[in-house]
Amino acid sequence: MEEKYIGDKKIKDAKRTEEKTPGGVDIIAVTYEDGKIEHFSDLLYSKIVSETSCSASELREKRGRAG
């Protein structure tokens, strides 16, 4: 798997879960290199994941554009 990041956190694994949002969008479970896990809607995940790390400010901007 090529390196992917959400903000400055390096992703170890990302898997689609069996859960969905109330609107029917798939939920992605993201495991970071440090072992922490976060869940995102597939729509938000696709907007905020990148091949390079970014600052917290840049991540906030990405999240804002996704909404």
C-alpha cells in the first residue's frame, strides 16, 4: 500500500466496515501507524486522505470543503 495520510498522521490500514451513515454512505475504519483508529464516511475520507502529510490548518480546510 502506498503511503497515505490524514493530516500529519500516517495511515497503516483503511477498511470499509459493514456500517453506514444514516444517509446510506459507507463507513471507513482508518488505523494509523500509532494504533489509533478513526471512522469516517466514505465521502469525507475521499476528501481528506492524501499522499503527503499536511498541517492541522490544511486538514480543517479539506474537511470544510467536504461539507
